[in-house]
Amino acid sequence: MKKRILRYLKHILSTILVLGCLAIAFGLYHGASLHYADHPLMYNIDNEGPYVFYKNDSILNINYVKGNKADGFYVDKKEYAINSEVSISSYFQIDSTSFNFKIKSDFKIPKTTYNDGNPIVAISDIEGGYKAFRDFLINTNVIDADLNWTFGKGHLVLVGDFVDRGWSVTQVLWFIYKLEQEAEKHGGFVHFIIGNHELKNMQGNYRASAEKYLGVSNILGKLQSELYNSNSFLGKWLSSKNSIEKINGNLFAHGGLHPEIAATKLSLNEINQLIRNNYYTPYYPKTEKTTESLLTSTKTGICWYRGYFKEDLSQEEVEKGLNKFKAKSIVVGHTLQSKVNRQYNGKVIAIDVHHPKDYHKNWPSGKSEGLLIENDKYYRVIADGKKDEM
């Protein structure tokens, strides 16, 4: 009898073990990870910022959160004329570093198409991880150790989802803003392509943001949805960006191109403007199917589409949109990969990978990766700067 019970228990334990392993494998395949070991400075928000808002048509309000839980928090606030060039800085507490930059309120909508043959480095889905982003750019020689632009006339393409989940979103956004200015001085470009999480923030959907930003918004006397709305400097800056661009013959979009987009008569410029018109309008399905809903839907929209990886698309369907815009390939983020890779005969390049987090560790631990396009060759670039041709 005892042997039978032990044998029965052994079968149960074996079944549980097998099912557990299958569940872990399934979770890892779909991007799940175990969060552990929070950084001790995770909830320290002293010197957090800046948070910049428009007080009216002529005044900019620049705010830093200061203080601590024991002594209380306060807002260090200064006002400047809107047409002035203001020098400010952003602080990163983990390694006690900061970077300086100037802000100007004259946002220009970027071009949609570039054709100069200069090298391209692309990375996506940083999700508020300033250190991982900064270190990747240093190791790939886009910037030097002092955070100065060293990529000459090259193109740095940020393929969406640089906000949410992480605890360094403010630092990431201001860092991109700083790099834009530096790249321009050297004849280079920083292309910030809008992803679905940038859209969420502009539209007041903050459910994926780190809880830190609820505290920050309360200390500032704001609703969390106001951090990136049209009255905030960063929100207004984000709303000037494109959702899709073509650079040296390659398309860059966070989600991708649904095959039906090929049947529309819109140019890339017109697509960008149509989507931009909806940046502050949350999408809800409508009974009437329109070109606008095709481009902005959370299923088929350019910032949201996952069809390359979740649908059984044919090579012909994938190439429809590329042929319409005379593109060699499309580079996308949004859908997590084990590594940067090329699919559909090299026409789709997927670059969303697990990046390390600033304020906690994950298992499995990720290493940043990106894409380098140089002399019509495509390279997978690892966090330490090593590259492999694909």
C-alpha cells in the first residue's frame, strides 16, 4: 500500500514538474520574466525632473521635485519667457550623474524620407531604462563617455516605446531631446518614432507607468495624465514626431504595415499627418471601417501591428506595403524577440529585445541589442559594441 501511494505521489510530482517547465517555457517564449532585487534608490525621487509646462502663451514653468519621505517633498519652480533658450539639467541618481541641455519651444515636424547613404543605428523598446540606453550608445560609438555625439552624419533611429514600465522615463526623454540637438550640429539625425506606449502617455493612459510617476505628479499638483499632454513641453515635443519614416530605403515603424495599407492612396507624409492628428485621441473600435481606423487601430495601426509575428502572413502580403513605398525592408519593435533578427527573406527586421532595467533585476537577464545598417549591410549589434552581419 505504501509503495502504491509513493508511486502515485511520484507521478503527481512528475506531472507538476513537467507542467511547471512547460509553463515557464511558454512564459519565456512570450516575453515573461521574473522581477527581483529592487535597487535601494528605487523610491528616492529627490532632484527628479525637470517637468516643464506651459503656464500660458508666453511663460514656461520648469519644475524639479526635491526632498524625501522623512522631511517631506517640495517643488523647486522657476519661470522663463517662452521664447528664451533655457539651460537645464537632468539627474540620474544611480551613478550620481547628470547631463545638461537647452530647451527651445520651436518644435519642427521631422521629414519623413531621408536618402544620404549614411550609417544607421536603430534600437527600440527601451521602456524607461536610461542606463541601458546610455551605455548601449556609448559602446556602439554613437556617443562618447561624456555623452557627446560622435556618430557624425549618421542616423540614430529610436523605434518607439521609450516610455512606461521603467523608472527613468524622464531621463530617457530628456536624453533623446539633448541628442537631437547635438546630432543636428554635426549633420546627423535622431529619429524618434512614436510607439504605442508614447501614444498611451499622450492619451492619458498611464496604467503601464512605474508607480513613481503617480507620486511625482501628486507632488507637482498635477494629474498623472497631465505629464505628457499638450500643455507639457515633452508632450508637445512628442506630438511633433512621426510614426513611420523611410531612411536610406528602409522603413522604420514601431508595429509595422498591415497588408491593407498597400491599397490606400496615402503617401508616407499623409500617413504620418493622419496618425499625428489622432495622437491625443484614444482609439475605440468603430463600426465603420475607414483608412483612419486602419492606421490608428490598436490591432492594425502602424504603432500597434503585430501581424508579422502573430499572423500567418505570406511573403507577398509582407511585401505589399514595402513595394508601395519602394522600400527594401521594414525595421520594427513592439513584439519581443530573443535577439535582433531578419525574417521574411530579410524584408522584416525585428529589434525588440529584453533590455536591462535600471532599478531592478530580471530573470532571464537581458542584454541590449540594436541594428546597424552600413553600406547596405545589416548587422546585429550587441550591448558591448560587437556586431554580427545578418
